[in-house]
Amino acid sequence: MPEEESGPRIGVYVCHCGSRIAGTLDVQAVAANAARLPHVVVARDHAHICSDRAIRLLRRDIDERGLDHVVVASCSPLLREHPFRPLLDGRTAGPVTLHVVNLRDHDPSRHDGPAAATTRAEALVGAAVRRALGEMPGRARGPIHPGVLVVGAGIAGIEAALTLADSGQHVYLVERLPTIGGHMAAFEKIFPALDCAACILTPKMAAARAHPNITLWTCSDVTTVDREDGAYRVQVTRRPRYVNEERCTGCLECVEACVYADARFPDKFTLGLGMRKPVYMPFPDAVPNVAVIDRETCIAFAPGGCERPCVAACGERGAVDLAQGEEVVTIRVGAVVLATGFRPFDVSRTPFYGYGMYPNVYTSLEVEHMLNGSGPTGGAIGLRDGHAPRSIAIVHCVGSRDITTNRWCSRVCCMSSLKLAHLLRARTGAEIFNFYIDMRTPGPAFEEFYQALLKEGVHFIRGRVAEVTDWALDPSEEGRLVIRVEDTLLATVRRVPVDMVVLSVGLEPTAEADELARLFGIGRSPDGFFLEPHPKLVGKPGGTDGIFVAGCCEGPKDLNDSIAQAGAAAADALAFVEGAGDPPLSAAGKILRGPRDDRA
């Protein structure tokens, strides 16, 4: 091992990581090879380099051997930087840089045999040593720009925005729809306690609108993102809603004055269950509580137009502005929280369940809207012909755990189906059948909720439904929908006639996920959701400092988990902005990461 009298002094430490690394390559050979590299004055291997004993060894080597560069070859730097940060803080003998090499993920599993893995590990460590030679210890990083952008204003985005705003950061909350609240705005109750969804969501929506540290933009999209020194330069395109948000009072006189006397256009918010006029309020408690005009259906924009009674009805307020155009705003922020939510599975991909063919086949989200007291039916549950159903089938895992559609479990479907079973039985008195693959209730009070439904008399049939048909084989099936399913507990094929079918749909990434991943430079999982660097590092996509994720855009999760992750993402974003970047720096040193792909 050459002792250098002058120039950089480098220490190399190779971790066994138990058998995760040592079981796939020759750790001692990697350390011995590093010892022969120029300017390396000490090279060691250790069973667990992140242990307290190893940290003390590194500290002693830094002090006694005068190291100014440390190379640690272990696992993901995003997981293992933290134990080494004290080595860089409070140094008096001179600055030190830390280079972390991800041997566990970038090497062993991708090679045949320990010899090839060892050779690649030696190359990775050698590259880190050469990188250290080109780095000046203690190079300062510029300050991080204040302010945080939150993309998506469902429950996770609102929670993250409020947490950041209450901490003193200015937040830009951007939502592509005319109102905030996301899918939760459609719910009547939240499992397992059956709490009022509006009682949880509505105060948060109002608080986000009124908070002095939150700038709320609806009908808006992020169109460009550029990374500058210590900031993201983001361009937001605000689409016109043709109603001035500052002047509108939410009186709905423009809606009443519309030339269309009756609502005749399918309401997208209620998934087509209700109808609306070209000028409308998304729902009664919408935030902002401002009307919006649909250009595609409003005849004021068609040739010949109309007399524009909505403009006249608004009077001196002048809130209706049919000349409103698109606005492009550029902002600079230090961090970004992505909370873009999910998209429900498109059940047209499973035509054998009869959606769109049989009028009394609904999706679970449509039933959520029907159960809502402010929804299109006022909370009433009925068949298309107006009669009350006597029996209802709830089909689990539609678009989940299926090799022909989506392989992943959507996590919330079982509990959502159980909640719907309870509410539908309470509203209609109907006989309820649940068709499930496996019952998954791994949350607080979830299993108790399931057991309560068993006592209520709800039927549970284990087996994937093969089809929903109206083909009757006996008089009891005439005029009804028939569920064909293999009951795996009874080992027999059953036919269950019902009046109404509810398809419990799975969760998918949004249509915008791919474009947002490209704009912000973050990865996506094989399922298409935003990719976290490691399951223990919730909320932070690998390879892109200052970008954090929250809610279902990172993967299916329930309300409690979404809110918890939103709080964690907000705390991480706050620490990043106020701590001058992540990882935190001291005057004595800095941390340098290796390759961009740091997934563990």
C-alpha cells in the first residue's frame, strides 16, 4: 500500500453486508486490489461497515492517517449515508469527502459467478477512487431556493401543502382539475370506522384555499421543468375556466341563467351518473367554490353563439369572462412533492363482466358517488329502472392480481368492498355476496371490520368470477344477472343470480405519470408508479435531489397511509429546503453519490 507524502490521502472500506455482498464476491480481494491503487493509504474489509464499531474505526483512520477522502463500498448510498455523516461534521483537521459505492445492487446479482462479480466490484471501487482524486474536499454547495411545489391536490397533496405552509414555506399547489380534493371528494364514509369523508376532507380543502402561504392553481398543468443552481424552474400552464376566481362568489346565478334549461351533459365528476349544464359547479363543496364553463359543450363558443345570459346574470361582478385565455406562469422552488394520485382501472378491458352491456353493472367508484348524500342520487341506491335491488354482488380484484391486466394487488379493494357491502346492506336491506380471491385486511381494526360483516350475514364466496351474464338456465335466473364462479372452498362451479353487480376496480398510475417522470427525472416501477429508491426510504425517488412523492402515485395505499406519507414527504422537503440540500453539508465536508440508479 503506497504511502503518499503529498496529494490526496484516500481510505477504502469494503463491507461484507453479512452475506449479501460477501456471499457473491471476494470482499477481501476487492480490498486488497484497492490497497494497490494510487493515493490509497488504507484499505479494509469489514463485516458491517455501518456498525458503531466500524464507524469508530473510520474516525480513527481519518484522524491518525490524515485521510481527506473516504470510499465506502457497501449498499445503496441513499440508505447508508446517514451513519457516515458525523464523520464529516465538526472536523478540525481538514475537510473530508465521502464516496459511497453501491456494490450490493450494482454488482452481485447481475453476474454469473463470484469471479465476474469480484472483477466488477474492483472496477466500481477503482472508479470511485479515481473520482475522489478529481474532487476538492469541502467544495461548497449553493443555497437552496425557498418554496415548494406540490403537484396534485388530492388528500395527500393537500396534507403535504398544509404541513409545509404551517412550517413557514410558501407552497404552490397545482391541480389539473377545476377543484381540489381528488377521489376522496366522492366518498361518503371512510373505512374502517365509517367516519364521514367530507368531515375529514372539507376542512383541509378550505384551509388550503385560505392559507396565506399557499398559492392554489386549479385547471393547471406542469409543462416544463429545468434544474438550476439550488432551484427548480417550473413552468405551469393555467387553462381558462372562463370564470374569474377572484370575482366569483359561488352564487350559481350563471348556472340558473344558462340557455339550457335542463342539465343534459354527462357530469365527469360523478362518472356520468349525473348530468350538468355547460356552466356548472363541480360539486357543492368544491374548492375553489367557483363555477367553471366547459368550452366543448357551451354554445357561446360555437358558430352563431348565444345571447350569453350567464354574463348578464353575473351583472356588475363581471366574473364570467368568456374571453379568458391560457396563462403561463414560471416559478422557482427548492423542492417538489408529487402527489398525483391514481387512475381507476378501466373495466372495459374485462368485457366478460358485462360493464357497459348490462345496465345494472356498476364500478365501485360509481357506487361511492351513489352512496354520497351530495351525489347524483342523493344517497339512494337503485337499479336503472328505479327499483331497489334485492341482491347485490360485489366482485373483488377487478383489474388487480391478474396476469391479463395488472399483476399487483391494489391494497384498498378488499376493505373498500367490505365498506360497500356494509353500506349497501344498510341502505337497501339487500342480500350481499362478496366474491374474493383472498381476503386481505392488514390494517388497524380492519380484521375486526371483516368479522363484523360476517356476523351481519354478508355472504363471502372465495373464487375469481368467470363472467357476469344474463343467460338464464332456470326460472329463478330470469331477468337477473348471473355470476358464474368457481367456489374454491367447495370445489364446485356456482351460479349466483343477483339484481345488481358492483365491480371493485383496482388502482393504476395516472395517465400523466409518464410525462411527469420525464419532466422531473425520476424513475417508475415496472407497474408504472413513481419509484422510491428503497422501501425503507419512503417518499424520495432515487437519483433526483429535492423531489419527493406522496400518496397513491407511489403505489396503491389507503387514506391513513397516504396522509402519513404526505407528512413524511413534507418533512423531507422542508429539511431539504431549510437544510440547504440533502444530504446536509457542513463547512468541513460533503457527501458524493455514485451512479444515478441507487435503488436498493
